[in-house]
Amino acid sequence: MGTVSPRAVLRFENWTLEPDVEPDSEPVTYAMQCAVDEETSPASEDWVAPQDWVLKHCGKHPSHHTYREIITRPWRAWRRP
């Protein structure tokens, strides 16, 4: 058996990244998270439901004043010609 020498093929390609707006893409979802106890609302395609959750949560926990919005947005990467 002969000697095997390593070989590499390199090719530079341009890639781009963009929000996935194709008809079959996952939906954009919204949720809210309490910054005090890190409890999180259910995710929803409508931003009103997570905001309603915040109002109920701070009603139960009057000292919890700060929240984070969590947006899950599908993205796609593709090679540009």
C-alpha cells in the first residue's frame, strides 16, 4: 500500500441570512418572562396573550416589576450566486 497524502479543496462562497417568510416557515411567536423569578408565559403567535400573562403575574406578585419579551423568529441561510 502506498503513501496517502492529504488533499484539501477550498471554495469561497457568499452566504446571506434573512428572516424566513416562506409559506411553510414556522410562525413568529412571542412570550414574556419575569426577570425576578424567571417564570415564563406560554408562547403565542399573538403578542396580546403574553402581555395579559404579565398583568396576571404581577397581580399575584406585586413586587415583580421587570419582564423580558422573548421573540422567536425563524431565519434561513442561503448561498448567494
